[in-house]
Amino acid sequence: MKRKIMAALQKWRDKPDKQPLILYGARQAGKTYIVKEFGDKFYENVIYVNFETNQRIASFFEEDITPTRIIRYLESSFNQEIFPAKTLIVFDEI
């Protein structure tokens, strides 16, 4: 099972016109674990945002959600520069 989902994530990563990816399924099934592992293996850096445990960031998304504004905010909040195709951004517990 783990290899199938990892292969699907790699296929998504390699698409030139990729859209945001949504993983859904039963609670406690390992979705977060596999996405973090995927990010560690295939990206230079990963920004992981858990909306359930980080209310400050969750409240930021109640306003203007333009991509440029979100990227700047995440860079500032996580003290990391975000690079296209090199940084994986994971939004969890939305």
C-alpha cells in the first residue's frame, strides 16, 4: 500500500501542470506520515501547517488568500524561503 501511494505522489510531482493535491481518507490511516515522508525524500524543504494545532496561522487564512500573500506569510512564519518545485507546502487538518 505504501508503495502505491508513494508512486501516485511521485506521478503528481512530475506533472508539469500540477494542481494542488488533496488526500482524503479515514482518520489515523497514515496520510500525514506518508506526505511528510514524501516531502523529505523528494523536496529540498517542507513547510507543514496543521490548522488544528496552529490557530494563529488558521486565522490568517480567514482574510485575503491570494497566493503571493500566503507565500510571504508562510516564509515569515516558518523562517524559510519558499522555492517553486523545491518546497512542498502541506496543509493538514483544514
